Amino acid sequence: MKHFSVFFVIMAALLTFFGCRKAPQAPLSLHWEFSRNDVEPRQSEAFLTVTNNTSADLDSDWKLYFCLESMIPIHNPQAAVSGKQIQGSYHFLAPAALYEPIPAGESRTYTLRFRGTAIRESIRPEGFFLVKTDNGNPVTIPCTYAKYTRKEQMLRGIDYWEKTPYADGEYVYQYNDRCLNENLSSEAVLPLLPQPKQVEYASDGQTVNIKNSSIQEITDAAIPDEGYRINLTQEQITIYASTAAGFYYAHNTLSQLGSTTDISSIYDYPDMPHRGVMLDIVRNFYPLDSMLRVLDVMADLKLNVLHFHLADDEAWRVEIPGLPQLTKQGARRGYTLTEKECLYPMYMGGWDYTDPTNTGNGYYTRADYIRLLRYAKERQIRVIPEVDMPGHMRACKKALYPLLTDSLMEQRQYVSAQEYTDNVIAVTNPYALVFIETVVTELKKMYQEAGCPFTQFHIGGDEVPEGALTKEEHQAFIDGVMQILAKNGLQAIGWEEITHFCAPETKAVCYSWHNGEQKPMEMAQAGYPVVLATANHLYFDFAYCRHQEEKGLDWGGYTDEFRSFDWEPVQHPNIIGMNAQLWAECLRDFAQVEWQLFPKMYGLSERAWNNRSKLSLSNYTHIVYDCLLPELHQQKHNFHLQQPGIKPIRTDEGIRLIMNKVMTGGEILYTTDDCTWHKYESDNDKSPVLLPADFKGVVKAKIHYLDHESNTTWLWID
């Protein structure tokens, strides 16, 4: 016992010693403050403060690497510190002509210029690491970020750049008011999405105990694919369907009705056979279990396609037997000068390509992918893999170098939409088609092992930069790919650009992503099967609104749960579906994936199932916020909340503030001094908030609901 006592004393001392030791301080620390947009046309300005934490001067023998999306540093060799782009969103800062060493313990602030604009706090440099030329070892450098506090930080100065108003208090108030007060549907509305097409109620008012009733399934060939009919009596519930999906969706609907109902029958079917969500795991990677949680919600909403973006410029994310370099090298990002061990950091950044917590690293093994396929099949979801080609192929091109390159083609100069100069494979190299056939063949084996049909393959086909290929080279490559797919019994899918290389006779499915109705109608009338992927309704990576706290892109507008519902999709017999896109350039963790998906996915569900929905915007808002989000909360999903609106009313007494929110529950908190927060309580339009008539400043408000908090609404009163 004595020996054990001594042992525990020693261990306790060691744990105390090591537990109290602080991690070594980084040699530098940084502070970023965005200044303003439009210092010159389409140029922005920011301040970077560098603090030297060491005991020696910081000489000029260093480079500070970082990632920054949407803005490109403007190289100025005559400055003190100048930035330069390496590839895509990967850049570095280094001393320039006017640089003077930073003494130990001191700080210097540098003014930096960028091509591009930032109207959100999330558009900022990330993943800083320092490399000294004397040893070449990367060191992580911490950075703090100043919040936006000035109006000019949130606004672009050139009107035609931004047509959507800033989401200030008055704009949000009007937006919320429409969502709340549009006329309710005269038809009966159930607390679920998508809404069943036909619902009848018991004439005698009697209810059926769903949980205790026996259920009989009867196959009926007259029921449309994926459709179902449910007859409910006190004795029995009978489900009629022609497909396994129809029976699955019928049970799904029954489970959403609760324990008892006075409904006597439901007849339902989807308007579109393709109801999908594209998840991009390339730009930032997320574990399989997280993806399965998304499939659960998709199944509840009767969405039936997971479009999986598996490969792009920034990574290759699925194991392909026989091609180990695709994942050994192509699924890792970090500090490298040659890209032989990994790819350059992008988006979130970071230098350690062995760090499994970095979303730049990771891939699905063959077993992972088979597990995903089986899980999806159980929920009536089919998985469509995408390998974008012949552009967007930088990852596989680097991983398999030099098999997908050509010395003559590499001399061509081009810049892709994501600022790459080397992301198009050499389509004239015979191995290019061998590579594609290998990938298709191995994926087909996975589907066979999973017991899932493999009928479609997404070839991307978009954003091949001008100057990379000749028209003839491009056409020959696509022709070869189409032959490979035909040999494997696969229908090609691509973004709308593939219409330049695939005739309607090929029956290639085209995703129409441009805003408006003209493009999808043109393709449908030409004979192509068309899936609506309209950017300003279905690009879920777009920010919810024009607000500095929102994350996401905005090149095609803004998308929220109301935009994904508040439209009537163009109709044509060849328009076969709708597909939402969640690109991952701006995503940083899985909580943000869910933040961007939910509740936007509800609008997709309703419109893809019911193109001409009977729901008003008010019906939809009530179902989403008062019925469905509480269920998501119980399932421990993350989600976004619509902000509160603030409306100022000038009276003889002063300035009265009226606030609104789209959900029945929750509470609005507000502040007029940016210090003390108060609970907003109102009696109809009689507001308890009265400000002096000469008040000048900012009023802020936010919502607490279901343990979540909305972004903060600002109202400037000048």
C-alpha cells in the first residue's frame, strides 16, 4: 500500500506540474480590422496589427501565410508589408521595401489593400502561419478580429454592385410583416412539410388512434410513383402505394400526424421525381456520421436525392482502389512548396496536413461510402456522385502528376472562376479517359456491394476557363466520357454548360443554375431533362440576408427559408426536379452546415413536392417556426433564426419603437445603449419603448428561441 501511495503522490505532482505549464507563446500575434470598401473602385482596405512576442527584433526573413476568400491582396513592393496571391484563396504577406524590423514586445499596424469587397465579418483572413527563411518550419499565429461597428464597413459604395437593401431594422420589419400577414390558406393545413395534396376529414368528427391502430399495406399500380393513399378508420389504417418509396412516405406522414387524428383519408404524390440537395465535402470536409444526420432530415421532408460533390480543385474525398495518391495526397491540405505531400491550404487554412480536426483534411473510405449508400437507400434517397471535369480537377491533377498533365498544354495561360491557373487536366493525354473510367468502374462496384442502383453520374462540366482548351479538345473529351458512362449504363448529369457539348439526344440531365426562367425553359424546350438549381432560390451557401453577421456568398443574391419557398417554379414536362446547392467555401464546421441548411431546406421540400403549393407565406412561416424547428431542436440540430424587425414611429412624445418576429414563441431582447439588454414586451402596436425625439444612435435587437439566438438587427437613427 505504501508503494501505491508514493506512486499516486508522484503522479499527482507530475500532473500538477504539466497541467500548470502554459503552452509556449506564439512568436507573433495579430489583430485584423476591416476598414471600408471602395477606397478605389472595387478595392477594399483593412488594417493588420502585428505584435512581436519574442525577445528579439523581427527582421525581414519571414512570410506570413493565410487564406482569404472573396478578396485578393494587391501586391505593392514599395510598401512596408505587401501581400501576394499563391493560388485560389491562398496568399502570403512579406516585408517589402519600406519594412523596418519590429522590436521585441512592440506592435506595428499595416494598411493593406485588396481587390474585392467585404460586407460581412466572415470575409476575413484565416489560418495564419509564419515561416522563417532560416528554418522553414511553419508556426501557427493567432489572430483576433474587430467587430464591425461603422456603417461604412457594412455597405458597398457603388450602387449597382448591390441591389438588395441592407437588412436593417426597418427592412427586416417589413420583411417579417409580409411573412406574418399574407392571407392564410382557406384549405386545411397540416403541421408538416411537404403538405399532402388531398386531405379529407371524418364527417362524424371521430378520431383515429394512429399509434394503436393496425396498418395494412396494399400495392396499387394506379398510384403515381412515390405517391400514396391512406385510409383511416377506427378499426384500421390502410396504405395504398405502387412503390417502396410510396409506402415509406405514407408511414412518414402518419408519424408526423401525432398520436390521434380526425383525418379520414390522404392522397399524395410528388410533382417532381428529382428532389435533391448537393453537399460539397471538398472545400471543407465533414465526418460521415454528420452527413447521415442530414439524410435523416431529408427523409423526413421526402427529399430523395443526395448529390455528393466528391472532388474539385481543393481535394479528392473518396477512396478509389488502385489510386491511393488521390486520397493520400489529394485529401490533405497544408504547408508545402511542391504539393507532393499535400495540396496548398485553402479557405480555412492551416499548415498541418496531418491534423484530422482541420476540415481541409479527410476522405471517405470505400467502406464509409458503402455505408452511406445503404443508409440513404433505407430512407429512399439515392446518391449521385459528382466528379467535376475537365475543369475543377486540380486535386487529382496534382495527386497523379504527371499522368493528367501535358507539357504543351501547361504553357497555356488562364485563370479560373476561383482564381486557379492550373486546374484543367490535359484532355489530350490518353490517360485522362483511362482515369475517368477507373473512377466510374470503382464507384460502380461500391454501389453493387451496397445493393444500390447506380444509374446517374454527375460530370460537372462548368467553369472551364477560357484559354485552357480548344473547342475540339473539349468536345472530344466529353464524347469519350459519355461513351464510358453509356458502357456502364449511366445517364450523364451536368451543370447547364454541358449543353455546349452534349446534344439533347444524349438525354444528359442539365442543372439550370442561372437566375430566372429563360435558361431552364430554353433547355427544356430543346429536349434536355432539366433540374432547377436556380441560384437566388436554391444556392444555400448564399448568406441569409445582407447583414454583417451572416456567413456565405452573395454573387447571385441571398437565400433564406422564405426565398426557397416564395416562388413558383417554371413548369415544363422536361423540367424533372429541383436541387439545392450547399457549396462549402464559407463553411467552417458542421454546425454551420446545419445553419445554412435549416430552415432553408423546408422551402425546397414544399416546392419540389408541390410546385403550386396551397400554402400562403404566412402558413409556411407558422409551420416552419412553430411546428418544425422545435422538432429540429429536440433532435439537437443547429439552425438559423430570422432576425427581429424594428420600426421607428416619430410622435409628439418622441420616437416609439415597434418590433416584430416571425415565431410565436421566443423573446426579443433590445438595447439602446449597446450595454444593457431589455426584454421587449408589446400590446399589439403599443410599444413600451419610447426614445427622446432627439435620440441619435443605434438600436439593436435579437431573438432568443429554442436555446438559439438570432443575429442582431441594427437600426440607425440619425
